[in-house]
Amino acid sequence: MDPDTHTALYGAARPARSPRGTGVAVVAAVLWAVALLLLAGLGFLALWAAADTGTTEGIPLHWWLIGLAVVAAPIGLLSTPAVRRLSVPARALVSGLALCSIAVGLTLWAA
């Protein structure tokens, strides 16, 4: 078939999208899921411990500081120039690795 006829009938040829980032995105999603599951479990145990002691004055200050550090670490990592140059799935993987390591460390510390 003549290339001009093909273009007229079907439009310009478009290359297929590369599935290169799919594996990285899946690993990043698994890391984020594990980290969020661990942090949710730690939060549940912390609230259960607070309810068991009978304190009603609220969440202690050191829990707020730990929560702030858990949130600030991946955000600080994502704002570095080296990470900003990465693709979006790679950024999700790097921040997921940081958050998962923090969550595992807190879990081991609490156990």
C-alpha cells in the first residue's frame, strides 16, 4: 500500500507506548501499600494503648512529632533536584522506598 494512502485512511503512524515504567509503578504501589498498612497498624496500636491507659487529654506531643517526621521525610526527598529529574514512576518508587523504610523502622522500634 502506498504510504500516502495509508496516512489518508488511517492517519499518521503512531509508535506504540513503551511499557517500560509499568514494572516500576507496580513495585512503587506495593511499597506504598505496605508502608501505609504498617503505619495504619501502628496508629491503631497507639490509639488502643492510649485508650487502655485512660488518658483523655489528647494525643501526646511526641506522637505528633513522629507523624510530622514521617510525612516530612518523603516530601523533603521529593524536593531534591536529583529526584525531580526522575520520571514519575521512579519518583514514586524512591518516595515509597523512603516511606517503607521509615514504617518498618517504626514497627521494629515499637515491637
